[in-house]
Amino acid sequence: MTSMKQALIVMSTLVLLFGCSSTKLDSDVPVETRSTAATSSGSGAANSGQALAGTSSAATGGTAQSAVTPVDLTKVSPVVASNLPRVVYFDFDSYVVREEYRAAIETYAKLLAQDRNKRLAIEGHTDERGGREYNLALGQKRAEAVAKSLALFGAKEAQVDAVSFGKERPAVQGSDESAWAKNRRAELTSR
């Protein structure tokens, strides 16, 4: 049984090797050497007199430069910023920020990190169920949960104001689950 396994392993290895060796490489494709030893010793592709496609070696003293423009991932475009959701909804009796709002909160944090003079107000709200004090506390916890999420993504605490309105400012009037779901929220507004 072991000799059969060994034979299968040998055969599969041979098939793999023969399959890989049939791939031909183009010899006309220039190769760029990026090591400092090759460019400083004078034996690199940049010093051989042949310019590589998409690079400029003569003007930069022998070092090749890419024509690709770097992208700053910390910057947020105005189009993206204008399309951000302004409301974060919560489950009943909860102040845990749902995963579905992670990208929006991260983008808000990047906006705040870009401009340290920007400020954001977070207003926590609840549905009509529960007492006034309880709902004010729950609304505050919701606003603070969003503020802490922003801080985790790079916003400064001084840029964010968390305030609670409890059940005093409902977004939707009604006493059913659809109305309650719209009222359990935190609203983000620029200041």
C-alpha cells in the first residue's frame, strides 16, 4: 500500500513539473532591477543605455521612476462625503452600533481627520417606550457609542459632540414597530 502511495506521489510530481515547464517566457520583455546595489554599481538596467517602458532613468540620476500617481486613502472625495448616511439606527433597547454602519462611520472619521477644524454633532434618540430619564440615558449611550466608533477610526474626541434627546424628537409618529424602528437612531450633523 505504501509503495502505491509513493508511486502516486512521484507521478503527480512529474505531471506537475512537466505541466509547469511547458510555459514559455517572453525574452523581449524588459526587466527592471530595483536593488540599490545594481543601480549604484553601474550594472543595472537603468545604466545600460536601454530605457525601460514607462520609466525615466536619465533625468533622475540612474533611478527609475513609476508613472503611477499615488492615491491617498485617507482622503475622502466630496462626492462620497455628500452621499454618506446621516442616521445610524439601533436595535430595541440597545446602543451597539451595527456592522452595516462601519463604512459610513469610518468615512466620517476620515473626513474629521482631514480637517481638524470640522466638528460633528451626534444626537441620540429613542422610541416612545420607556420613561423620560431612561430614554435620555439610552439616547446618550447611543450618541456616545457612535462618537467612540469615530474615535477608533481616527477622529479626535474634541471634534465630536454627543447629546441625547431621548424620545422628545421622534422622526416618525406612530406606535408600531416600523415607527419605533425609525425613532431608535443617532443623527450626525456637521457643525
